[in-house]
Amino acid sequence: MSNVSHVFGIHAVRSLLQRAPQRVRRLLVDARREDPRIRELLQLAQSAGIKPERADVKAIVGRVGDVAHQGVLADVDPMPAWQEADLLEALTGARDPLVLLLDGVQDPHNLGACLRTADACGAVAVVVPKDRAAGMNATVRKVAAGAAETTPLVSITNLARCMKLLKEAGLWIAGADMAGEKLAWQADLGGPLALVMGSEGEGLRDLTRRNCDFLVRLPQAGSVESLNVSVACGMLLYEAVKQRDVKAVR
């Protein structure tokens, strides 16, 4: 099949069946699995008019390799690229939305890893500049392990303008910077938030930094000057998730 992407794993495929079943072209399920999670997924597929195919697990591995597929693989139409207007529309009425902005991340492996973590943390979307930054490609899709088909990537021409629009939509802008005035857990990351990560070598650009409402940092006790951007991104996104969970139980 041409122009088809793969989504694997029970959670990712279930999310796709719930959000956009029309994009699923084919669904393979390990013929040996009959547990409740698989039965729920099969029911979702049938409700959406999709006929699952029971397959040998070797057939699944043969298509996607030795990954954590959990016996589930969907062939899907790639997610359409989002525009700035799509992002703003998605924020309308959303409760405490979380958006990730990447200011010039150029390594597709890092972009894929950030997409995967953003998906796991429930981010609305990941925003990247069109110029001097990694965009969607086969490497990003592979590293993202299905998240590229469930979490929108928004490619924009002007990051500073996008940050202004996000502020107008009610989001606070937190920039990750080693000179941040607060450690991540000392800052309020539990409300409507756009988290901005800088590039691998230079960090946040001056203009981006100036457009942030506040800066946060992670502690550095060792001799390494900074963390890999995807690692730092994961730590900060999960801090935001933790603060949301704490707020939800109060």
C-alpha cells in the first residue's frame, strides 16, 4: 500500500479507533489473544464498520519489526498536517490544554521522541517552525512509534506570532531554560500551558525567550551542561501531567 502509515499497540490503536476510525484501512490482531482489552478493541472496530483480521504474530512483526506491538497493528492514512487555525480551534473549550512548542529542534530522532512523549502526556499538538527545524518524515514516524498518527504536528512560519495567539487563547507560555528563575516543580504547570523547548545546541532563541511568560529549569547536579532535548521535554511534560493529576483530586 502506498502512502500508508502504521499504528501499533493497544492504546494507540484504540485511541485512533475512537478519534478517527475513518483513517483505518486495515486492522491486524494477534489470533491468539482473547483477553478483555483485545475484545474491547474488536468491539470498537466493529462499531466503526472495520472488520479486523486475525493474524499470526509473525505477520505483524514482519511488517513493523521487533517493536512493542502488543499483537495489534493498523494500516492508516497519515494524519493530515494541521495549520495554526486548526490548533486554535482545538483549544476552544479545552480544559487545561497542554501544547508543546519546539524552537528549532533539528534532529528527527528528537522530534519523534518528543512527539511520542507529547502523545503519552495528552498534549493537544506539537508545534514546530517550518524553517531550520525537523519536519515530519519516515524517521520521525518510526521513532514516534505511532504517535505521529495520533498527535498533530503543526508547522508554522512564525513562532513568536503563534506564542502570542496561544496567550490570547488563554495559555501561559513556559520556556525551558537553564537560567530559569524556578525549578519545574516550583512553577505552576497545571493550567492551560504551552511548553517551549529550545534547539539541541543553542536552546531558546532570544526572541522566543522574551515571549515566554516565565522560564523553568531542571536541576543539574552533574558535569554535563544540559540534557538531551527529548529527555528534558519528557521530564517537563510529566511534571505538567503530575500537577494536573494533583489538581484533579483536590
